[in-house]
Amino acid sequence: LSFNWRNSNDKNNYTTQEIKINNQISQQTFYHYIDLNNMGIDLNSSIEYFFEIWDNDAVNGNKSSKTEIIKYRLPDFKELQENLDKNYDNINKNIVESLKEISLVKKEIDAVNQNLYEKENMSWEDKQKVQSLLDKYTQVTKNINSLKKEMQVRMSTQQQMNQIDPELLEKQKMLQ
């Protein structure tokens, strides 16, 4: 099994990467990851790729089968920035919603605390309400942690984009 790719601008040769498979099994699922940063592909470029596999028919000769050629276009600087901005807006919206939810949970906790302070014994309903509030609090905390991770990823991506000089990109476009 091989992964074959080329820069769409380079119509000459495909670069081939062998993918290890178990030849003893007739049907397999595989996953293949490629790092476009290591492939020398520039922003706003595209690649063409396909997978090819060969059988082991020694009697009639080996035959290959390949997938259709797939094109993948990398976004340009403007598209990346738009996606980051959209992502940032969604994160901010979710943060605002989470803060509202935390405020509501806090009010409910205060009300339950006041109610339990006035009672001598906790009823089954009170225990259920406390458990429900704990579950809500846990869920909101998970949401906030998830939003923190999303924000870190966004900031990391933004830093990578800031390293790409827009003037250099414009000069590169002019050369093409």
C-alpha cells in the first residue's frame, strides 16, 4: 500500500510513501496521517494524492488498484484568519453562556444552602437537588476547561500565523 502525492503546481512526479500493512489479512482498515508542514507546501497551494495497492498474483502478474486522485487546497492567509475569527467568536459566546450558567448554579446553591440551614434533616428531595447541582457544576467546569483548551489551540494557531509575514506572502503570490 502506498500514499502518492504531489504539489499541484508540479505536474512531473508523485512522491511515494509506503504504508505498512499485514499481507496475511485480506481486508484491513488503515489510517494515514500527513503533516503538510513537512511536505514543503505553501499557503494557498494544493496537493493531489491517491492511494495505491498491489496484489500478490504471481501466476497472472501483479495488478494494482488505486483510488481516484483527490485534490486538497490549503487555505490562504485570509481564509485562515476568518476561520480563527469565527472560532474566536464561538469561544467567546460559549464563555458568556458558561458564565451565565455558573451564576445560575451559584444562586441555586445559595438557595439550597439557605434551605438546608433552616431544616434539621435532609430529605430525599434535598439530597437529589444537591446531587443535581453538583452534576451541573461538574458539567459547567468541564465546559470551561474545554473552552480553555480551545482558546489555547486558537492562540497557538494565531502565533503560528503571526510568524507568517503577510508581505512575504504577497511577494510570493506576485512571483507565481
